[in-house]
Amino acid sequence: MTEAGRSAPGRGRRRWPLRRRLVAVVLALLAAVAAAMGVVSTLALRSTLIGQIDQRLTAASQRAERAPERFADGEPDGDATPTAPPGTDVPPALVMPGQDVGTVNVYRMDGLTLSGYLDDDGVSQELTDDQLDVLLGLTPDGTTATVALPGLGDYRAVATTGDLGDLSITALPLADVTATVDTFLVVELAVVVIALGVGAWLATVLVRRELRPLDRVAATATRVAQIPLSRGEVELAERVPAQDTDPGTEVGQVGAALNQLLGHVESALTARHASETQVRSFVADASHELRTPLASIRGYAELVQRLPDDLPEDALRAMGRVESEARRMTALVEDMLLLARLDAGRDLDLTEVDLAGLAVDAVADAHVAGPDHVWTLDLGTEGAEPPAPVLGDEHRLRQVLLNLLSNARVHTPPGTEVVVSVRDEGDQVVLRVRDDGPGIPEPLLSRLFLRFARGDQSRNRAAGSTGLGLAIVHAVVTAHGGTIEADGTPGATTFTVHLPHA
């Protein structure tokens, strides 16, 4: 098993929603209560029925004990000797009136054993040896016990001993008790199933009704989650309704807490927007104000270099550096001013732009600026339809191409091949700039389009860049409703721009 598999043991098992779990808990409780009541009532019913059998068994045993006396010669008295009915081997108790069907009787006296039971027609049938052995194994102490007679089923039996030493065993069947209990269980089970079905329906209706406030709170949170909060002025007008913010209920506490949270978030976003607006205004104003003195510096530097009098070589070199740094600072100020305008949402000059034509011009300029690189333009097979135009600001889109190609030229060694391709893919035009250079390290790749993000922290032009080129690319593409992605794989570094068709 992989480490990821061990760290998330239950990832594939989806949990039930709260509504279903509550219904399941209610049904489980109902089932547990019904099962407990069923067990108790079944045991109570069986105990009552067996008690009634025991009462009948006691009466039948008493009749069986007196039966032999009724067949003795003369009137029964204390000296009468019990005998079996004349000419029969049936126990005396079974030929007496009043015995129930299924009654079993065993009579033993002076080595003579008479046994039998009454079948469904009331005819006495003789017991088998196995059945007789079970009954003779009872202790003749007058207590009732449950025995299983082979072929006949379960019986309640009692064994007693008379004054003359005669043994009398009487048993009554438990078949009626078992049938009654089984019928009761079937009826009870049917009632429980119906009750659980009705309970499930009622629980579902009631739980759904009680959880409606929670659904409304969740809907409010969902609507808030769909509001773009990353930039610009944000107004969080969504709030949980007052009816769902009652602090006396759990759902009301959640709703009130969510409203309080939304209030804090709105305040924080308002403060953030005000701060960002102030910073953007400062950057825009500063950039605008710096353009004039920078132009003056460049002009005076050029003027000094054109003076008719010969200047010392060191002075000329110093004026050259001043002019060079002034040009670099002017470019930086222009980039910062552009970003400030894009952040402020300035309208673009939208027209239909042929992105393939811009790619041709950009690659041609790259040949001049970076002759030590191999520049390739790929517009598809010959004779194929040219890519559809896009709706955008031609000047800004040209700047996107120039910045991407400049990035490839500056950050790859001489001899690197850079391929620029433009294709139609669905309802979009896709621009790709791929090079076979060293790639982009992961720490830089995650913050590649942030402002002033550079792989080299140095500030001089020879060692590093200002870190605004790709930020401008990202801002311009986003302003056009497109997306840009970067793949920093060594040998196949690719920037992919998606722009919608015009």
C-alpha cells in the first residue's frame, strides 16, 4: 500500500448526509424498542401459556393418581389395591373421561408398567421404548419439567409416587403453545415491519422539515462562495434570514455566526480594496510623474554627449550609463503604469486582431534581437485555414507576444530553439511558446506570474530582470477573458495562452 493510501483510509467511502443519518438513527431506535418489546412480550406469552399447561397438568396428574382406585374391587378405601382396567394394558388414567387429546400417562406398580397416549382421535396408543425411557428418567418429586419425546415433540411432564409405591407419570403436549407463540411472532413481525415503514416516512418528512433552516443557511453560504473575492470592490449583500438566526436553536446559532463572519469578511475586503486602490493610485501617479523627469535626464545625457567640445572619456562613459539607466527606468515606469491601469479596469481598445499576424511580426523582431537563438514559427500545415481572429487590444496582445519571446531569449542559453505556434482549438485561439531550454524550477513556477517574481534576486540588468514581464502578460490575457498556463519541464518549457474567438 502506498503512503497516500495509508494516509487516507476512508477516502473512497462516501458518508451519508445528515438527513439520512438522522432517519437511520430514528429507525434503529424504533427497531431496537420493537425488538425489546417483542422479546419481552413473547417470553411473557410463552410463560403464561406454559403456566396454564402446568395447571392442567397438575389436575390431570391428580386424576391419574386416583384412576387405579376406581377400578379396584369394591369401594375404594385405604386398603384398596389399584389395578388396571380389566382385560386391557392401557393406563387407568387414559380410559377415564376428561383427559385431553395428546395426554401421555405411564403407570408402574409391582413391576407392571402401563403406558400410552391419546392421539388426535382420542384413541390410546402405546409409547415406544425410547419415549418410555425419557419419561421414566424423570424424578418422581411432583415438579414439572419440559421433555422431548421422540416422534411426539415437546411435552410438559410430572412424575409422582402414590402411598403404595405406585409411579404415575403424566405429560401434556406443548404443540399448541409453540403454535400460538409462532403465530404471535409472525403477527408481531408484520406489525413491526409496517410500523418501521410508516416510521421511516414520518421521520423523513419531519427531519426534512426541521432541517429546512439548515438548508437555507447552506444555500446562503453557497451563494457567498460563488462571489469573486480575489480582486476589486466586493459587496457581500448575502445574509442568513433573520428567521434562521434564533440563538435558542443550534441552526440559529450557526446562522448568526455565519452572518457575523460575513460582516467581518465584508469589512476586511472593504479595507483591503481601499488600501489597494490607494496603492494603485499612488503607483499610477508616481509612474506618471516620473516619466517627465526621466525624459529630461535622457535628453540632457544625450545633449552632453553631443557637445562640440571634446569631453573626457570617463565623462562620456558616465553619460552613457546615465542614459542607459534612464531608458531602463523609463521602461520599468511604463510597465508599472500599465499594470496600474489594468488593475483599475481601464477599458481596452477592442478590435478584431489577427493573432497569427502578430506572431509573424514578433518572431521577425526576435530574430533581430536574439540572433544567437533559433526562432521557428508554426502556423499549421500549408493550405490550412488561418486561425480565427480574436477580439482584443492589438497593442496589448503584441506586448504579450514580445514579452513571452523576450522571456525565452533572456532566460535560455544561446542556441536554444524557440517555437511559436498559433492554432484554432474549438472556440478558442491557442498561442504556444515552447523552448528546449533548462526549464523553470518548481519554487519559481508556482509564483511565475506574480509581480517582481524572479529566479535571480539580483537587481542589475545583467543578472536578472525586473520580474514584471510575465505579470503584464498574465494581466493582459486575463483582461481579454483568456487564460495562460506554464509548463516548466526542462527541454520542453511551454507557455500556453487561450483567447476566445472574436
